[in-house]
Amino acid sequence: MTAKITYFMLNMMTESPEYLTIQAAADVLNTNRRRIWQLVKDGQLQAIENPLDRRSKLILCGDVARFIKFANIKKP
């Protein structure tokens, strides 16, 4: 069972440098991982290397919150 991140939880995390995995960001934005990678490629989201697992990338929660705010995405 995976934990879903709600919009409220995302708002609470924007004050500190918390990160989301690609899948968690996709869940928040109600999309798929391919779309998240496209947003990273287009420069709309920034992905950093996960220091614990260099094969995976992380996205700053604040970036996802700003994307929601400026893209007028419906809140889940």
C-alpha cells in the first residue's frame, strides 16, 4: 500500500526542503511518471540526484507546489 500525498500535506512541506520521488510527484499532480520526466526535460520542474540512491531522482516539494499554483491544476 502506497501513501498518497495530499495537497494539504504538500503545502505543509513547502516551508522546509523536502523532496518527492518521481512517482510521488506524479501522484500529487495526478499524472504519470513519463509526464513528470517531460516536465523536468522542459525545465518546468527540477530533478536532483538522490544522495541515497544515485539511480533515482528527487523533486523539491516547493517546485511541485509552485507548478500547481501557476499551472492552475485542480487539487486532488
